[in-house]
Amino acid sequence: MDMDVLNMFLIAGGTLALPILAFLASFLLWPSALIKVYYWYWRRTLGLQVRYADTGGVPLLLLGQG
């Protein structure tokens, strides 16, 4: 195998492996952070506003659009 082809495969493999390994590590180590980012993204996409209310020591989460 030519040295240029080997270098190309190493660079391409490293480029693909790095984000995949970073995602797997974050998913295994910080699943709650990924869930929070997921919900934040969909709330922003749908245009929802989050409001919190405290009624007698019971916290409530209110979602409203616009």
C-alpha cells in the first residue's frame, strides 16, 4: 500500500473517530447533560417559553408558546 493512501486513511479515520468517541464518552459519562441539551433544542425550535412557579413549596414547570 502506498504511503500516501495509508496517510489518507489515517487522517479520514481519525477525523471520523474523534467526534464519534467524544459523543460516546459524553453519552456514557454525562447522560443528563445530553438530555438537557435535547430538551433545550426542541423548546427553542418550537418557540416554547419556560416559566417556573412555586405554589406552597411545590415547584411547577409551565410551558407557553410565544
